[in-house]
Amino acid sequence: MPNETAVFIDAGYLSRIAKHFGNGKYLKYSLHAFAINIAKEFGLWCEDIYFYTAPPFQCAIPTPEESKRRSDYDKFIKKIASKRPTTYIREGRCQKIDGVYKQKGVDGLMIKDLIVVAQRKQHKKVILITSDTDFVQVLEELKRDYGIKIILAYYTDRKRGSGFSMSNHLWNICDEKLLLEKEHFFSSLQPKL
């Protein structure tokens, strides 16, 4: 079907946006309905979701809090993996460096999947929910070598150096853009008909 698309979601980035719109608390929403509704804004059908995340950090001997976070994470992953559209969960790892948690390996997984999707000629358009410039070179290749149109769903506060600053390189490589708003999360409690 020519209107099918894949939605590639940087979970850390989407979580930051949901927390920002929730004034410090994560908004509750349906990931699947969210992806479906974003695709529908462009007249597309969300065939696949690629979800890039990392399990919560665990010490060698996990604390009760770490064990609880991991248990909640595992339940969430199991839930989203069992729903339609097909959701591919890609997990990097979480490192704790000087008391700060960082996801590692997630970008490489997304780059690999973008190339595989292009080579299989599965979709003529892909939707990215990210702000990372690490994808610019692979996106150029997808457009040039495979004729894939790139749609960027993003949020920015237009403040240089903030967690929501947007690279001009990423902005310029994308064919279409959608500024995410709080309503995108609220409307995702149910998919648009």
C-alpha cells in the first residue's frame, strides 16, 4: 500500500517532550494512537513503529527502587510490543556517569533500521520523532539513493543549547515537519477516525 509509513521514535526525546507538556510530570497517552495520529496528519497509515529506548540503569546489586523501575519498564515494553501496529522495540543500554544517566547505543540501532527499511523498499515516507543530528547522513542517503521522503515530528523551545534545541542540519534534510503540541498527546488517548 503506497500510503504505509513507519514511525521511528526516540523514546528519550519523546519522554522529555511529554514531561515538558506535563509541567514536570509525564503525560499519559497511548504510544500506538500517538503514532497513528501523527501519520494521519500527513494522510499516511502507520504500518510499523520502531521504538528506541534503554532499560533503566541497574547496579550490580539493584536497589529496591531500581528493581521497581525495571519491573515497570518490563511491563510497559511487554504491553507496547503486543499491540498493533507492529512495534519493534530496540534497546540500547543506560549508563550512569557522574550521577547522570545516559542512553547509549540507541542512535546506531535507529540508523541500522532506517537503512534496512530503505533497502527493503517498505515505505516511501518515514516519520522521525527525534532531534538528533546523528541521523543527517543516513537521511541524505535515504533521500538520494532510495527516494524516501523524510517527515520530522519535533518540539522546540527555540532556545540554543536547551534539551529541545533543533539542529539546522536535521531541519533542512527533512521534507516535511510537524511541531508537536500538547494536543497530540491528549488526542492520542484514542486514534482519530
